[in-house]
Amino acid sequence: MQERERMTSMVNIIEKVKKEGYTEDFMVMEEGVLCTLDRTASFSPDQVKIVDFYRFEHDTHPDDMAILYVIETATGLKGTLSDAYGTYHDSRTENFMRLVEDLGKNVDKHT
């Protein structure tokens, strides 16, 4: 992973990537597609690329573990998708992201 510029919170990372143009917030629907929060656009795994990802692991609070994906779609939409990491992960998000083409990042299995 690239240098993280000492950013420790997800909020700081989201602010940073939004400034870089990754402004859309995404979610994975029950149908197994990625959607914008307003549901105006949806994408299959082959229409999504992982540009980067950030893991947030807290030794003192394992429940706070999370992963933030920085993604770009085939239509040029750029944004983020977050998921719990470990015990509380969302299986829909995990299954979707396993099918997405990564750009040299090792995102296989974040459980």
C-alpha cells in the first residue's frame, strides 16, 4: 500500500479522496450490484475497478475494524464503498468486491 500520510481515521481518508475527485458514495444491493446511494446508477463487478483501499484496525476495539474501497466505474463515476472488516462484514459487499478487478491491490478476502 502507498504511504498513508499519517491519516488514521476513515473520515480523514474520505475527505482526502473526495478532494481527489472520488465524491460518490456507493453501496452493494441485495441483487449483487453496486449502486449510488440515490440509486440513480448501478454497476456489475466487471464495470468497477478498485483504485485503492484502506484498512482501519484498532487493537483496543476490534469491533471498529473497517475497510474503505476507493473505486471507479466504467462510466467514470468515482467514489468510495465501506464495509466492516472481520466478524461484522457485509457478505454482499465482500462477495461483490471479490469479483471486482483490482489495480494491483491485494483485496482478496478481508474477513
